[in-house]
Amino acid sequence: MDISNKEYAELVKKASPPSKSYKTLPMAFAVGGGICVLGQMLNDGYTALGVKQANCSTAVCCTLIALASLLTGLGVFDNIAKHAGAGTLVPITGFSNAVSSPALEFKSEGFVLGTGAKMFLIAGPVIVYGLAASIIYGFIIWLFKLY
């Protein structure tokens, strides 16, 4: 089938559902903000329990990652993300979901070839390119003595 770019664009426009940004933007803002409020509540709770402030950030991150992984395993996270969109994907909870989802999906293939090999299927490129970009950025800063 040989079609022009204009015909292809018309097919894409016809097949793509219209965006309901009037509904999705406030929901993403509310859920993303709610995750941040939960993080701050956890931070205050850990501080009240006597955790040093320097360690609170790590404790909050670990708690949010564990909670998002648990909710992913229970199938709840996907339902929240369906309505919240990027509100669940932008914070650290989205990264946790990106690691947990493929691990659960491929668990039937075994621990090594399933869960272990597929766990970073989605998150792996983010880690690789993020690390590479930080090395390049650090080298440029070092090279031009911008520190």
C-alpha cells in the first residue's frame, strides 16, 4: 500500500481519539500533587520517629518505591494511572511501576529469563541514557572547569 504523507496524516487523525485535556490535566496535577503530599507526610513522620533529616529522603524514596511496587502487584496502580495519566508517571512511583510491571508480566518464564531479564525492559534505557548523559555532562564541566 503506497499512500502519501497527507493521506497518512488524515488516517492517523481519524484513528486517534481526541484529547480530553480539560479532564486529564487537573487529574494528573491532583494525583501527582497527592503523591508529593504523601512524600512530605512520610518525611515528617520519619522525622518525628527520630530519623535524621539526612536519612529521611532515602526512607521516603524507599517507602514510595515499595508502595508503588505493591500497588502494581495488586493491580491497583494501573487503575490509578488510567485516570491520573502523567500524575503517577512523573514521580519516583512511575519508575517503580516501570520496573515492577515487566517483572510481573514475565514471571511465568522464570526468575532468571523472565523476571530478571525483563525487569528493566522499560526502565533500562532510561537508566542507560541518563547515566551516559550525566557522564558527558560531568566531563564537560570538568573540561571547562565550570565547577
